[in-house]
Amino acid sequence: MSSLQDATKVAAALRGQKKYREAIDLIEKALAAAPSEDFARLDANREGLRAAEEAGLHDVARRFADAISLRQTEDDSDED
């Protein structure tokens, strides 16, 4: 399991405890440290998006949504 996967699980637990800012900070740090090809980036961004939406942090949620969209676009172009 990658450290990004571990961070995503911990962030989900923090979100469950309504510790949204801590969850978001953890995800952001883990994403910054993870290699760009890490397959767990999409799941981490989704968890960050959930935490930001629940916290009402719309700008932060938008950043995670943009990263998800970009990643999905990259994956779609790889299939061609």
C-alpha cells in the first residue's frame, strides 16, 4: 500500500470525525509528496473533495474537482 493510500484512509477517518481541515491538509501534503504516476492520486483527490465539500470550502473543493477532471482526461487520452 502506498503512503498516499494510507493518507487517504486516515483522511477519511478524520472526515468522519468532522476534522475537515486536518483531512484536507493531510491529503494535500500526501499528494505533494507522491509521484505523479501514483495510481492512488485519483482516490486521494476524491477524498479531499468530499472533505472540502462537507466543510463548505468551495474554493478548495474546486481545486480537488479540477485535479480529478484533469486526471480523468489524461486517463481517457491514454486509452486512445
